[in-house]
Amino acid sequence: MQYSDCMIQLVQKYITFVVILLLLVGCNLTRQVKDGEYLLDKIEIETNTSEIPKSEANTYVKQKPNDKILGLFRFHLWLYSLSGKNEHKGFRGKVSNWLRKIGEPPVIYDAYQIELSRNEVRTFMINKGFVNASVSDSTIFNEKRKRAEVVINIHPDKPYLIENSYYDIKDPFVESLIMADTANSLVKSGKRFDMTQLDKERDRIVKLLKQNGYYEFSKDYIYYVADSSQNQRRVTDTIKVSDYTVVMPDGSINTSLHKQYYIRNVFVLPNYDPQTAIQNPDEYFGHLDTVEYQRVKYLYYGEPNFTPQSLNRNNYIFPDNLYDYRDAERTHIQLSSIAAIQYVNIRFLINEMGADSLPTLDCYIQITPNKYKSMSIDLEGTSQNGGNLGAGINLTYQHRNVFKGAETWNSQIRWARESQVALSDRKFYNSNEVGVQTSLLVPKFMFPVFTQNRFFRNIKATTNFELAYNFQKRPDYTRIISNVGVRYNWRKGKYKTFGFDVLDFNYVKIDNITDIFKNYIDTTFLKYSYEDHVIHNVKFVYSYNNQESGNQSSSNFVRLSAETGGNVLSAMSSLLGLPKENDSYKFLGVKFSQYAKFDFTTIYKQQLTLRNTLVYRFFAGIGIPYGNQSVLPFEKRYFSGGTSGVRAWQVRTLGPGVFYNNKMNYMNQSGDIKIEGNIEYRFKLFWVMEGALFADAGNVWVLNKNEDQPGGEFLYNKFYKQIALGYGPGLRFDFNFFVARLDLGIKAYNPVLSDGHRWIGSPDIKSDMVLNLGIGYPF
């Protein structure tokens, strides 16, 4: 009964809020609509066929209503409607102009635009094979509210189908290539006659020929002849490829077979200066020095910026090869991804050929270097539970071409101070942290052998070496963390990336632990986190991301990772016959962890409209300790809450399971299993501001029953009842170079509370709400 009452109260509150908001917004929307005009309130596509999605037909509608937030109210139109008339002066006039600038003017019903839309939709249907389709429209006018609703009705009739498909190609060499690849053709007998597919087929044929030397071939040489006279609603489709044509100076047209081009010379300009080359071409190109490496000519002006070896690894265009547009694309992508390179331009010039010579191209790869050295200073502030305040500074130096092979060297020094309460006397003390980190990224596989193998040539690969040292002095202990790592990363295609950590060695040393703090954690799982320990792990990561920079369409991100730790050290200890202490091996006098860990993440971004986006995220992970240690190392345990998890809980304060920590001053609630899901609706407001509404769900659990964390174990018949739920609004400030974020997380379902009280109908501002400050989007 209590559960139902809480849910009813919660729903009633939000329905009331939405109704009031809609009334306030709706009453002003037609304020700027003149008499005799109508606000285009709705336009819908109606059809009785499922072969053509309404969303696809809707793209041909010329006039669209004002955008909505949550599909309910037109916020930007409302802002515009708040503005006054143009004759306002002074401050009032400035406010009106500002509202008009950030708002959206009303879309006024236009009969001519609707007629154009109807004709465009009919043309679209014809192109989709519904040749006899008819399209009509109807409009309902509400004179009192000054609104118009339009319905565009599509009557498709039966579509035309392709009965036979033929090829008419005069060039025998072109014909042999196209006919050998007909298995991949998009035009097949029995399919609907679709002009969109026909156009895609033209693109496919052009790509096929351009990857086989036909540099000058274009879509203009391909056209279709469709004959439907032989049979009703049946089309005989003929794909015709015409010969190469040249318009002569006298206006006559010469035809010939299409030419297959080979690469004659490849010239690389590694330090190309476009401004100097354009302003003083004779001086610039007259002083170029030439170095030849693997048949590629490198033209330098002054001191060379890159070694030929480093550029050749990322070049796929070589003399005597048949022209292939994919080689140019791959070269451009590979070179552009190097941090030391700012711009890449690849040009092909056709060489004059004699009567007996082959058609050839000269390739020019112009590379404009980036600034190599940079230094940055980042300031940060922290605020944690209990009033702990702190500040930090990061000093970073970067060199993007340290050995002239496009290697990137990063060095960072970090210092931070935070006010913390000591467990020994409950007084505030300053804790200090000092860290040094350096890394070297080499843009190739640093394998001892096989570096010239075709596999390594055809992928974008890097090798990253890392060293780090961190010293932390806390009121109750001091901690030193050292790290050595070697990581390989490579890319396959546009969207797939792989990572392989062949070495990730961490050494953690704890000193000066106060007796009170030691006694406090000795009877809890936290004692393992504050002991000297060693972590040596191997990790493999696969990710797929089809979101391209600047692309507003929907996208998907998937990440899988598998990690094992301690196996190499355990095998070495066993082979060497080293003794065990308390059933555990030691390395450098310290117990090392042994475990396996698996993570899965997927994020889907659904672009609803230009201003509205839905983002879904799901995460699941499990860590299994075994062998040398019975618990996961603290650094590898899962936690929830915080700015990117279940935002209604502070970081590390949720779980495991229904365990409630009412004593521990340190927010270290973590587990071996984590399940988390999020939905976030994002909408643009004005200026740099974006709004968000979100719902989060998740928790962490431990694998085995633990007396120190009652209710924290993962049970198949109970875990779904222990998933915490939160929701709330958010604001984002998108400054292009970074995004600042403010989220108010509100508890909706708290699994820690007793049955009947877990659903929170009236959240308390102190105990049930958390304000999160963050940088960047949460996911």
C-alpha cells in the first residue's frame, strides 16, 4: 500500500508540474502571429504501406513546425514570443532583441510550401518505385488559437518491380571488371524499382573502377534505361556505361576507351608552407632538397621535420602501382591522425603521354607540420563529503615530434592539497599529493620482428611507454604508487580500435599508518586496500565507435575489455619453486593480486531532431579474484554513484547490494560486480546552455558473502530488487573546447531502506539529493 501511495504521489506531482508548464508556455506561442496568419502546429505523414518509413518521407516536407522539447512544448518559440515589438528602445529593446536572437520565430502556415511538400513527397514515392502513387493534403484551421494542422496522405498503389537487369558496356576492360563484381550489385531482379538504390549502384561502380586505376571515371558515364512497356508494373532495367569523351577546341567530341592510370612519381613535401609556396613559388620550389627513400622522393625546404621512415610507414601510394583511391584515403587518414601534423593535402597530376606510353599520374603529398611544443597549467578544486575542501595544480609539457619520427612525449607534474579529518583525533589536517608521470607514444608497433609484415602496414598502430610515481601524505597514512606500462593500440577501418597492455606493473607501498586507523580497518575488507601490494596485469580492449566528428546523426559506441592479473608472477614463482607464506607467493616481499576481470559498455546516441538527443548507456562488469589473493585489489574494484554513474548518490556511497555504511568516514563502498544503466535526454536551450533530464539505475555487489558488508553479496533471485534508481535535471555549458556540467540527482528508489519505504515520493533535500559538478558529458 505504501509503495502504491508513493508512486501515485510522485506521478501526480510531475503531471501537475507539466500541465502548469504547458499552460504557461502554450498561452504565449501565438503572440507574434499576425491576424489572418496561422502557426503551423502539426504536420503529419499518413500512409498505409510499411515499405516506406514515415520518417524518410518526412525529410521531403518543406515546412516543419517549430521544434519541441520532450515532444511537448516549444521552448525556443516561447522565448521568441516573449520579445516585444521592434519599436521598443533602450534596455527593453535590447532584451527583446536578445530574446529574438536566442529564440525561434513562429513557423507560419504557407499553402505554397505545403503544395511543394506534397509534390516533393510524390516525386519521392515515384523514385521509390511507386509510380502510380498519389499524394493529397488536408488542413484544419483553428481561428481562435491561430493554429493549423496539416496531414499529408500518401496513397502508394502497387510498386514497380525489376523483372530483368542488363548491362550495356562498350569498353571491354571496364566490362570485365563490372561483370566480375555483379555479386555485389544493388540492382537485382525481383527487387522494387528504387532510384535511390540505382544511384547507390552508380556510386558502387565508380568506386570499383577508381580502385582499379580509372582515375578520371565519374558517375556521369553511367546511366539507366528503364523499360516498363512489356509488362505492367514490371521494369527491364539496363545499366549503360558510355566511353570516355573529350570536347575538342573546335567543339567536336572525341570518344575513346577509359584510361587506367599508374603512379609514376610520388613526391612528399614534409614541411610544406602553403603561404610561402603561393606568394613566392619560384624561390620556394627552387630551393628544395631531394632525398629518395623506397622510391618516394622527399622534398625539403630547410631543415627536415620528419624522417622519411616515419612518413613512409603511413604512406600507401608508391611508384609503379595502379591508381587506387583507397590508397589516397588511407594515406590521408593515417598522416592526419599524427599529432605533429596539422594539414595534409594529396594531389594527383596527369602526365602527358606519348603514343606508346601508359597513362601515368604524379602524386604530391603536401604536409604542413603542427606546433611541436606545448605547455599547459590546469587548476582544479575538490569538495567531498564531510566538508573536505582541496585544490590542485597540474603542469603538463608535450613535444609532438621529439625524435623527428612523430613520437609524442608527455610529462606531467601534479601537486594537490586537501583538508581531511584524521581518524585519530577527528581534527582537520592538510593532506598532500605529489605525482610525476611521463609517457612516450611511438606511431608504430615496437615489435622486435615482423614490423614490415603486411598486417602491421595496413593498420594505424602506436606503442605507448609510461612511467609514473605518486606520493600521498594523508592524516592517517602515507602511500607511494609506482607504475610502469607498455601498451599497443591499433585501428582497423574507420570505427574499430584495439588495445593490448602487454605490461602494466603497479607497486603500492603504505607507511606510517596510525594505530587507530589500522585497528579501524583491520576487521573490514578495506584492510587489503591499505597494505603493500603489487599488481601486474595484461589487458585487451576492443571498441567500436561510429560517431564521426561534427556528425549530428545517431551513433553507437561499444567497448569490451578482458584483463588478467598476477598470472605471470604466479607462474614464475611456481617454476622457480619459491616458497609460499600463508598460501600466497610474494614479489619484492609483497603479496601480489591474481584475478580476472571483464567489462562491457554500450552507449547509443539517438538524434531526435537538430536540438533534441536521447542517449542510452549500459555497463556490466565482473572481477573474479583467485589464486594468490582472495579479494580484488582496491584499484580494480567497482564503485557506483558520482558524476557519471547513479548521480543521486555521491561517489563510492552506493552498495554493495543493500549494505548501508553508517560509520565509515571514508567513502570506499565497492564490489566485484557492477550493473549500471542510464537514459539522458538532452536539449539545446540558448547561447552555450543545454538542458538535460536523466534517469539512472545501478549498484555494485560482492561475489562472496562478507560479514563486514551484510547484504552486499550478489544473489540471482534478489539483485534486481537492489538496483538503485535516481533521476533529475541538468545543465550543460558547451564552450566548444570543453563542457561544464551541473546535475541534480534525486533518489527515487533506495534499496538500503526497509521494504515499503524504498520508493521515495517526497525526496528530502539533504538526504535524497546530490548536486554534481563535472567536466564533459557523463557518457
